[in-house]
Amino acid sequence: MREHDKETVVVIGAGLAGLTAAATAARARRPVVVVEAHTAGGRARTDELSGYRFNQGPHALGRGGEAWRILHDLGVPHRGHRPPVRGARVVRGGKLAGVPTGQLASLIPRLLTVSAASWAGRSAEEWVESLGGSRDLPDLARMLIRVTTYVTDLGRMPAGFAIARLKAARRGVSYLDEGFASLVEGLSSAASAAGATIRTHQAAAGINAVPGGWEVELAGGEVLPAAAVVIAAGSPAAARKLLPVDPGWPELGPPVTAACLDLGLRGPHPSVVIGVDEPLYLACHCPPGALAPAGGSVVHVMRYGAGDEGLDRAELHRFATLAGITSDQIAAERFLAAHVVTHVLPGPEDGLAGRPAVAVPQAPGVYLAGDWVGPSGWLSDAAMASGQHAAMLAAGAPAEDRTHPRMA
Ligand SMILES: Cc1cc2nc3c(=O)[nH]c(=O)nc-3n(C[C@H](O)[C@H](O)[C@H](O)COP(=O)(O)OP(=O)(O)OC[C@H]3O[C@@H](n4cnc5c(N)ncnc54)[C@H](O)[C@@H]3O)c2cc1C
């Protein structure tokens, strides 16, 4: 290895996790090369259709969470707006209704004062069932948990995690002007300004141990020497393909999926319509976010937990119609079938602590990052928290100290 290569951190994947890792390691004065199979952004991409900017389904940045803090640390600016609640409605028994403010006023304090520790090891469904009363309260609790986690299968979800998410949701969320692409652009600029090189349309094919470090093999045959490697390729399956060793993970848990209908509208638009007894969501993200041509709006319709593609598409169109959207208003639309919101829903026994750790003990100098990695955060918060942690470890230890199990 050349002297320079002893320092280089190679990051695989330029989603939020990889870009956070790249900016963090570059700011720690390590040479950084990012390789990305497609264009930068991953699931945080924002695509433009006929002047309407669509995130990959509805995306909101949690205020004051891990991602918010890391963006601040890295000096990445973002501008957004709190979701409008005026005109919000729910759907119950297939019919539009006003928000049940009285029931929510009695339920929410109960949800927010419960201790997560007292429900350790049990499922969110057990907790919700314990609320008692008529069917209405558990249904409303399930709706709130869906909106704050994207999870529909509460039987497989740790109660403590649901409680923590509901408490964190009090800080609110931000609909970002220009969409999540503004974070991708900001993180890419922060990484580049600190000296990182981002190479798009270059997939990594594998990682091999060499004396004093690692080599990252690209699909085209090129080999990149590295002192440390951060795998931020989006999913456990993608990481497993790249890892130089068997990580020995147990069953990690199922993915959390959604079917999304992204709509660009002209004319009037509904604000928020949420299903109480069915896992459906509709919200206008612009206005307030800047995502549409003048006078237009962007509305995201979603089914939590994707099913059959054709049925989901028809159901989302029906829900949009029920919310008052007419077909002549639709100027642009995109359907995303079975989109993976996050690849791992950890089980009730372990909670988030059951996700794989950032460090790979069998491969010192190789680290994992992504929204399925590490004990903190959910979705973008987890992606960026693990990206930052991986980069700090990768930038920390000198390469010479590492011994590879395969080479010992
Ligand atoms: C419908 C939906 C709604 C969501 N809503 C929210 C929300 O409201 N709030 C929130 O915080 N989060 C939300 N999320 C989740 C958020 O988008 C993700 O948590 C986050 O973008 C994941 O980032 P990542 O970097 O871990 O993975 P990814 O974004 O998947 O990035 C992985 C990258 O690695 C690249 N890659 C893969 N293999 C290779 C290889 N071999 N070589 C090189 N590159 C490779 C991929 O091309 C990709 O760019 C939502 C997601 C969905 C789908």
C-alpha cells in the first residue's frame, strides 16, 4: 500500500448514511472516496416530473432528532415547514370524518406518560390492547403509531420503541423545501468541500483483506486501496454481498414497506386525511414545502405495508378520490409499489439494540452504516447516526494496528 492509501476511507453507497460518513471522515482529515452504483441520494432522492418534485413517497425530517443534530454539526442548511393541520380529517369505516379531538385529548396524555421500561420485551400490540375501552382508543393509538413509525405489524414491534417514537413526535417534523434532495446536495457539498471524492455510477463488487488494510473491488475491475471501508449500501443483503467475512447475524427482522402514490395537482388540494381503521395516509407536502410550480401542490398518498401492486394502486386512487381529489386536477403522478421504508424491524425482545452494530468484529476496519444499523434512531435518524459513528471509528484507529483474521 502507498502511504496515502493507509489513510483512505472508502465509503460504499451515497445515500444519507454514506454521505454522512463521507463528510464526517473527510472533516476528520482522512482522504475519502465514495463509490455509488447509481446517482447520489438513494431513498432520499427527489425526482422532478413535469415541474413537480417528488420525494420517494412522503418524507419528513424529525425536528431535533439525530439527523437534525448531525446536519447542524456538519453545517448543512435546510429549510422546511411544519405540516399544516387545518382541515385535517380521518377515515373510519370507509367514511370521511372530522378529527376526533375529544378522544385524542383523552388518549394522548396516556400514551405520553407511560414508561417505556415498564413494557420492555413486550410488543406494541400488547400495549395498545391494554388501553382498554371501546375499539376506538386502540384504533386511534395504532393510527398514531403508524404515522410516527410507518409500522403496521404492531405484534412484531417493541412496545418501548413505539412509546419512544410517540414521545419524540412531540418535537414535530419538517417538510423540506426542495425535498430530501436538499439534504443529499448539502451533505455531498459538505463532503466535497472537506476533500472527499464522490464517484457515481460505480458499483462496488467486493472487499478483500490485504496487508495493512483492505481493497475495494469495483464492478468494472478497478481496485481501490483503503485503510477502512464504510459499507452504506442500503440493506443487510447488499452489505452481506460486500462483506469479506460472514457477519453471523441472527434473523434480523422483516422489512417495513409502503406503497406510495405521489401526486402533482393543480387547483384545490386536501391537507391531511388519515385512515383510523385502515393503514392509509394522505398529506399535502406542498404547500407548505416548495415542491411544485406556482399554484400547484404535491400530495403524497400511501398505504403502510405494501400488498399486491395492482390492488394497492387502485386503493390509493380510491383514497385520493375520497379525500376530494379529481382526476382532472392531476398534472403529474407516480406510483411506487412495495417500497422499502427500512430493511429491518427489530423484534420486541431486543428492540433497536437488536440491529447489527456499526463495527464488524470479524473485520477490523470495516464498518456498517444505514437505517438498519446501530442502536439509535429510526429511518434517516438511524442512517445518519450510524454513518457518523462509522466514520468516527474509520477515521480513528491507525491502519497499522489492524490485523485481519484472514491474514493472521
Ligand atoms: C416511502 C418512504 C417514506 C419514508 N419517509 C421517511 C420520513 O418521513 N422520514 C425519514 O427520516 N425517513 C423516511 N424514509 C426513510 C429514508 O428514506 C431512509 O431511511 C434513508 O434514505 C436511508 O438511507 P441509507 O443511506 O441508509 O440507504 P439508501 O438510501 O438505500 O442508500 C444506499 C445507497 O447505496 C447504493 N449502493 C447499493 N449497493 C451498492 C454497491 N454495491 N456499490 C455502490 N453503491 C451501492 C445505492 O444505490 C444507494 O444509493 C422513508 C423511506 C420511504 C421508502
